[in-house]
Amino acid sequence: MESFDIPNIGLVGYEADDCIGTLAYQAKEHAHVSILTGDQDILQLLDDNISVILLKKGYGNYLVHTPDTFFEEKGIKPRQMIDLKALMGDPSDNYPGVKGIGEKTALKLLKEFEHVEGIITNLNSLSKSHKTKIEQDLEMLHLSRILAEIKCDVPVTCVLEDAGLKIEKEKAVNKLMELELRGLQRLLPLAESFVS
């Protein structure tokens, strides 16, 4: 990335998702933000000025999400993604959620009660099985919700003018040759056409 003068922004002690969320919220005041990722957690950031390009399996296979497309797919609002992850857990982020509650059940509960607090308030309305599972993992549910939420107040910034694509062809070609990525250098003229 350095060879292409693309800034690498992060902060020791903070999750990458939190840095991405913070920068997206800062930038959305000035421009439409698109986040390219394979991590569905980022979908909680969707709003009118933030879209998420979610990578799928297979070359060139992706899905562009907006708040509307997310609602069409899941039937919940983007911020409810936090509660969804809290209920069903996320093994890749090492939090278990509520044992025995999967995505289908979590979505059903969120559509009915909106959020974790609404579900807890209405525990007596749930089936005996769901009530028992949630009561047994109540502490983990609260912890999982904290862990699932992307923090958007990390002390990190990026000057938009510094984040544009600026290619010094010789520097980029040298890095591609060093990494033995010879086939990619033919794409440099295409990339240069996007440099302003």
C-alpha cells in the first residue's frame, strides 16, 4: 500500500473495525463512503452516506449494501446488526452469544422486540426454550453486545486530500517486481487514469 501511497491508518490498542467506523463517520460528512470488506460486522455502519461492498466467494463477486438492501435481505435495520451478533455470537471474533440461538431465531426475535433490551423485557412472552437459553446466557449476551458494537470514536483521523490514489509508477513497479507480481503492472495505466 505504501508503494501506491495509500495511507495505512490504525492505532495500537484499537480494533481495525473501530478505526474504519470512526473514519467512515468522519468522512460521511463530506462525501459518500463505500467500505470494501468481507466482514459482515461492518454492515452495522450502513446509513444514507455509507454503503458496504461485501465481498463474496469467487473472483469479482460482491454485493453492494445500502440500508434499503440490508433491510430487504435481513428484515432489520443496520444498527440491529449489533443485537443480531450479540444473540447468535461470532466465532471469528471469539464471542459466543447465546448458546442455541442461531441467525433465524435471532432475526425473528429482533423483528418482534427490536433489540436485546426489548427481548429481555419480554422474556415471559418467549417460548420456554428461548427464555431458558437467554436466561442461562444473559451475562454473555450483554458482553457479546458490547463486543459486537463497532466504536466510532477512536482518536484517529485521515485528511481526505491525503487519502486519494497517487501512483508513482516507478515506485509501484519496483514493489510489484520485488513481490514477483509481474502480471499486475499491466494494470497500472488503468489505475493511473483514476488519479486526479
